[in-house]
Amino acid sequence: MTRSRDRHEAVTRRAWLAAIWPQIVAAQQHAHEAVRSGDSRLQVLAPDAAREIETLAARILPADDTPGAREAGVIYFIDRALATFDQDKRAAYRKGLGQVQAERRKLFPASSSITGLTADQQDQLLRAIEKTVFFNQLRTHTILGFFGHPSYGGNRGLVGWKLIGFEDRASFEPPFGFYDR
């Protein structure tokens, strides 16, 4: 009886996988096409909020003689994270960005946005919020978006991987001398 039931469950799982396999392939294809085409549609963040968050991320990982968070498209990783696996952090981002804006107004009353501040003023603002939960989450997302797989929205042009010398090779090479025995 148990063996018959196991065989029936295996067939059912196979049938289920066969039924959804085209959808899985289509989703993967869509993700790869979006990355290749540079699809830059935001799913969760409003354009104004995205610009402000991108500016902060660009100060966390700034461009110098190597690309930074902006060039890697980290904002698209953050947006995709908030749309999928970290959607429970949307409210924290809204609240955190509101707190950052309040701190900006306190430090720089004549300013109208984070993007309008000079680089030194942006750094001063980041120092003022670096102990907050929002800053820690933004820093984590920035690093993940910079070094993560490009299919997740960030690491455009593989800039993060190139920076650390990572080669995305999908082949296994046995240790030297493995076949010489």
C-alpha cells in the first residue's frame, strides 16, 4: 500500500512539475530579458523616493575610479527586493525615508531634497542617521544589490563581480592532477 501511494505521489509531483514548467521557464526568460534590455521600471518605489534612496546608496558605495551603487543599478535591486522577498520592509523604507527627510530639513533647512545636497552634506546626513534601522537596511540592500546576481536587478554590467575578480563560470574544474592518477 505504501509503495503504491509513494508511486502515485511521485507521478503527481511529476505531472505538477510538467504542468508548471513552461511558466517557470517563461518567468526566467522574462527576468533575463529584463536584465539584458536594461528594463528600468520600478515596481514598488515612487520615482521621487527612488531618486532619494539611490542618492543615499550612491554615497554608501560611491563611484571613484571604479563604478558605485548608482552605476550598478542598486536601486532596481532594492525595488525588486521590496516587491518580492523583502516586501515586509516596505513600511520601514517609507518610515525611514520620512525620518531621513526630517533630519535633512533639520540639518539643511534651505534644502528641498537629498539629491539637491552637496556630496559633503549628503555624507553629513548619512552620519546623522547611521545608527538607525533604516540606514542598516539600506546599507545591506546596497551591498547585496552591488554584489548579487544581476538577475535580481542590481550588479549591472557585473561591476561588483569585476571589482572583486569573481568569474561566473558554470563549469567544474577538478583539482590539478585529479586525472593523472
